[in-house]
Amino acid sequence: MTKTSIGLDRPLYDYLLSVSLRESDAMRRLRAETAELAESAMQIAPEQGQFMALLAELIGARTALEVGTFTGYSALCIAQALPADGRLVACDVSEDWTAVGRRYWAEVGVAEKIDLRIAPALETLQALLAAGRRDGFDMAFIDADKETYRGYYEACLELVRPGGLILIDNVLWGGSVIDPAKRDADTEAIRALNAALLEDDRVSLSLVPIGDGLTLCRVR
């Protein structure tokens, strides 16, 4: 019995996937296609996608936000967890990357649930607030440029209803958050947000060591 979170070597990680991952053929093919890209490291782990889908089901999410869509795997996970009339607003700046996701969304039958907005995400979030969508979302997932994480978080706090969830990816940043030699802007931004979240009484908080670190914030 361990009193700390268990570490996963490759055999144990493979076992975890073998007994828990319920991934469709389309989802596996989407991950495989993404793996061929130079930016493939931006892809979330499959067990994280399944975990986020479970969270969406647990809170009965009908409306969700995604800040940073890349090739659409996380959007696919969340959209499949929403009811038939559920909607996911997905924010990204790349037509090329999201075009990959669009093909799989259509194949799986969730394309009509996903409202893809190609624009700087802060502009989209502010437009949603201006359109009266304050407290209008059950869930948000933040996985975009790290220097703007704090801005995305603050906007999502206004858009997600009390009792809803904000999920923030890459909060362990490959271990760089504890490396004093890492002083780049992205690493410093993640450190600053992690420190701020610890003291933020507007949310309940848990950092889960899944993927590259996923922080769960329940809006109070």
C-alpha cells in the first residue's frame, strides 16, 4: 500500500489501458493520424480523454467549452459524452489541424454537437459573454497556449455555471514546473497559475496526475 500517487512504468501503463480504455476504432485512427504530425505531443492521452468524458457524464453536462482543439480528439471525447441536444463550443486558430478532427467528428456522428470557432480563443470567450452566455456552460477544458492560461481561466470562471467544472491541461508540464533551470514564459505561466489556483476560493480544487497533469476546478 502506498501513501503517495503511484508511478507508472510502461508495462503498468499498458496494463492500465488494457483493462480500462474503451476507445472506438475511429478514435484510435484519429490518434494514429495525429501521431504522424510534428506537433503530435500536443495530443492528450487517451485515458485522459475517457476520464474527461466520464466527468461530463457525472455532472450531467449539456453545454461545454474547449479552449484549444488541435486535431479534435478531446472534442470527440467530450462531444460523445454530451446528450443528443448537447453542444460543445470548440476554440482554435488552425483550420488545418481542426480539419483532421472534422472528418472524424462527422464519421462518428457528433459533428452537429460541435460549434467550432476559428479565432483567438479569448475573442471567442469574450463574444460568448457579450452574447449573454455567462453561467451558460457546464464544463470547460483549457488546453491552448500556456501564456494565456490565466486569461482563459478567468473567462471560463464567468462562463461556467456554479457547480460546473473547469479542466486545465499540462499543469505538470513534463516535470518542468519543478525544474529551477526552466524559466521560459510557458513554464512560468503554468507555475503562476498553479500557485494562484491553490489560493483561489472561487473554486474547489484537485490536481490529478493523469496525462501531463490535469487540474479540476469546481466553480463555487
